[in-house]
Amino acid sequence: MRWQLLIPSMAILNPNIRGATRGRLAAAILLSAAVGMVFADESRNPVFAGRAGAEFHRAQTQFQSHTNDSAAAWQFARACYDFADFATNSSDRAALAELGVAACRQLLVREPKSVPGHYYLGMNFGQLADAEAPSMAAYKLVHEVEREFKSAAELDEHFDFAGPARNLGETLFSGPWLAFERRRQNTRRANGWNAPSNWRPITRKTI
């Protein structure tokens, strides 16, 4: 995810990790910048952006017509996340993410154990963190992301091609202040799942 690239630079906002070595932090930032360059072109692709926009409007119409439909709710939240990835400014990204968050929260009120509800709530919290970074608000949102991915993983770790475990592992790995053992366990669980040949990482937008 794009927002995960911001976590190393957000580390300076956490007073508990200010003693981290400069070398480790610099390496993390350089790696994040390199990964960001790889996926930057795709996020500006007008074809992908157009498809994401069309799916967003379709899902929004479906959700507005069936507000109590669970599938319509999480599909709209997914579309919010996808479309927010093509936002050209932080305000638009945050607005889209907030729509996704609201849809998921509405779903979780009715179905507290909804796997896609927790999963896409975490995804849209990530977009909010991206929009608000660097700030303490963004740092706090990362913990919300972790909580929702953990909830989704406990309910169904295979959802979205082991998405909860993958994204939780990546989130913990990107946070240098978090325990190594937690990173190792979640990353190993995700890596142990054999993805199909047509699956692509969540860090690369596929519309």
C-alpha cells in the first residue's frame, strides 16, 4: 500500500523510538522511496483511474439503493479505497476514504464479525493515514489499521487471498518500533499461502 511507505518517516513522531539508529531509519526511508517510484506511474495512469472511477460510481449507486445490503456496503468501501489511490490531493483522498470508513462502520454495526467489513475498514484507514501524514493523527491511524487487519485475520485469514495476514505482516514490518516477533509470525503466515498465478500484490493497483 502507498500509505505503508509513510510509516518509516512517521516513526520520528513516536517518542518511544527516537533512540533508533539513524542508519536504520535512513535505510527504511530510501527503500520506501524506491518502492514508491515503482508504483507511481500506475497511480497516474488515466485508464486505471477511469476504471476505478467508474467502479466507484457504480458501487456508490448500488450502496445508496441498498443501504442494508452487506455486500453492497463492503463493495462500496473497496471501491472507495481503490479510487482514493488515484486521488490527486490529500483532501480528495481523505474524503473518499471517509466514505469507505462510514460504509464499513455501518456494516459492522449490523454484522460485528463481517470479515470484509473489518478488512476494508483497515484499508480505508490506511488511505486516511496517507492523506493526513505526516502527523500524530496519521500515526494513530496506523494502529487502527493494524487492529482491523488482526480482526479480519482472526475471522478468516484466507479472505482476499490471505489479505489480512499479508497486509498485517507488511504493516508490522514497516513499523520499526513494533516487535520483531509479531512481524515474523504474520509475515510467515502470509508467505505460507500459495497465491494463484493471476494474483498480484495489493501494493500494485489492479482495476
